[in-house]
Amino acid sequence: MGVITEKEEYPENIFEELKKHRHFYPVDALAMAKDLGNVKVFNTIILGLLSRFLEFSEESWLKVIRETVPKKTIETNIKAFLWGRKGEQI
């Protein structure tokens, strides 16, 4: 959480190091969360990325988000999830 709270920084050349591994999906979830105005949706963006590799429909994920997040954050969480699922801002 140090990087998310901006108390720490990622190591230099982190992407180059990570690219050496088989599964690497560069998504700047922190920047995306900041663009949405709430760094707390960082986890929802990561969940969206993860959802691409699990056998649940997009609508199932969205239903769970609608049912579990605070009402005032539903729209932001859905947008965050979809950004993560697509791997980009939409």
C-alpha cells in the first residue's frame, strides 16, 4: 500500500523486470483510480483485470458490484471495473 498512498515509489525499470515474466499486464490502476477521483477504486480496477481470466460473465461481476458497494459509489466502481476489464480507460 506504500505506493498507493504515495509513501513509496515503484523501483526503477519495474516494467522491464516484469516483462521478463510470462504473464504481465501493465495497467496503471493507481493513475486510473486518481482519474476517477477516488484511489479506493484501485482494487476494483484490479478486480476488473482479474475478471478477464475467470469464467464469470461481465454482467455477473457488475451485479455483485451493484449489490455490495455503497450506493453513492456504484457508478464509479462500475466504471473502475470496466476500465480494468478492458485494460484501459473507457
